Amino acid sequence: MNKTLRRTLLGVGLGIVLYAVGALWFGVAEIRGSLATMHPRGLWIALAMSSLAYVFRFLKWELSLRWLNVRRGPLHRPLGVRASAAIFLAGLSMSVTPGKLGEVVRSSLLKSNHGVPFTKTAPFVVADRAADVLALVGFCLLGLGMIEGIVGYVWAAALLVLAGVLVLGNRSASHKIMAALSTHPRLARFSDRVEGLLESARVLLHPRRLALLAVLSLFAWGLECVGYMFILRSFPGVDIDLRTCVLLWSSTTLIGAISFLPGGLGATEGSLAVLATRLVTGLGTHAALASTFVIRGATLWFGELIGAVALWRCAAGAPVVSTDEAPS
């Protein structure tokens, strides 16, 4: 966990540097002036939409725990909904790790706090990201002709998910991986762990289950798109419709996801600011950059803050569930 925490702090530091460089490059005074013209209502609505989005993401987490029969095994202490929610929220603190792989910290907390084997739940990160990418691809398909060059990113993302499902979600492919491991003495000792990871991956990447996770991702990302729309509309003279906001937010988030940069830092912000200037009527360069800072603050950094508090509570051994709470 310490290594993951260091990577997260590195991602936070990278974000601060990138934002500072962007503000200095385009003019701190001009960006501050654009922010001053923004109605604060847009930020509050975006924060509310992000909070609702976390509810749908938590449903993905809870469904996955049930599919994996986590609560049926012997546990050190009960894993109720409150405890599960605390661990889920703690994972948000790792959103600025490459590909959000640091969110596997949830599996570490499940093991240390409740005795759930790490390999049983670690594949949730893969299934979660696959569902997110499928949802973003679906949104991008709503307006492929509006942004030149986005088609390549959409197909690349879709192929990545397809390849992952075929390799990790297929039993015959899993057997081939295990057979390959058994031929190498140094790798064979990890075969039990790998087999556990692959077994859980097959459960979560089953087409019907992955489709349900993707539907929940659609709701979550859709709420963030609504929040972005209200942020843009909070700037004077800006005219924007929901479809354009959906395309802007989903396509630039997809670009950030494919980049595998921590939290998509730089890739998401840069592409969003540039495309928003082109597609949003009445939005100047400084207002586009200001709106990008605000929406990323209401989504990525808001989640980081919530996750940091939850992680501190879990890691410090604070009670995340009352002693009389029965397992759900």
C-alpha cells in the first residue's frame, strides 16, 4: 500500500505542476478573470452530479462482491454495506495512478480488515475499467462526425476491452496461461495466485455481467456529462447542448484513459480545453481552460479528497462497521 500511496502522491504532484504550468502559460490573471464570471451554481450542480455518480459506481462494486460470493466466506469481521462503502470510497484516493490500477487498494483493505483473499477481488479493477471504457465508447458513438480524429481512439479503446475479455474472461485462454506458467519453475510458484485472479476475472467479465456493469457506468458518466454542461452554461454567453457535452466529456476522458497517464492528467485536460474552444459557442480560450479546471476539480479531485479521508479512516483502523451490524 505504501508504494501505491507514493504513486498517488506523485500523481497529485504532477497534477499541481500541470495546472500551474497551464495557468502560467495562458495567463493566471485571464483565467482568474474567466472564473470570476462563472456563476457558482454550476460548480455545486457538478459536485452533486459527481456524488450521484459515485452511487452508481458503488453499485458496480457491490454487485461484483456478490457475484464473487465475498460475504459467503469466513471473514475476520462482518462486511456490511457501510464497511463496503468505506472501502469503495477509499479506492477513489488512487484515481491518479496509471489506468486507475491503484484502486486495487480496495482489495488490500478487504484482506487486512476482513480477511478476504486479495486475488478474489483484485480483478474488479479490470472489470470496472472495461465497463467504463465501453460506456465512454457508447457515448462517443453518438457523435463521431463532430470531432475529427476521434474514431481511432474509439476503436482502439473498444479493441482493448475486447482483447481483455477474450484473454481474461475465456476459460480456455486461462488454461493456456496456467499451462505456460507451469513450464517455468520461477513462475510456477505464483500459479495459485494467478489462478485465483483468473477465476474472479472470468466471473466479472462474463458478457451479461460486464454489460450490466457498463449500463451502470453509462449512468455514472452521464451524470458527469450533465455536471459539465451546467459548468459551461455558468459562463456568460455560452450556448451548449447536452449532446455536445456528452461527446466532449466522454471523448476526452477516453483519450485520458487510453493514455494510461495517472488519472489521464494532461491528456484529458489538454484535449478538453482545445475541443471545447472549437465546439462550444461563446467559449473563449481562457474560459475553456477555466471550465476544464472546474470540471476536473468536481470529478477527479473531488473524488481524491473523499477517497483520502476514507483511506485514512480504513488504514488507521477506525471502525468502518458497528459491532452489531450483520453481514448483508
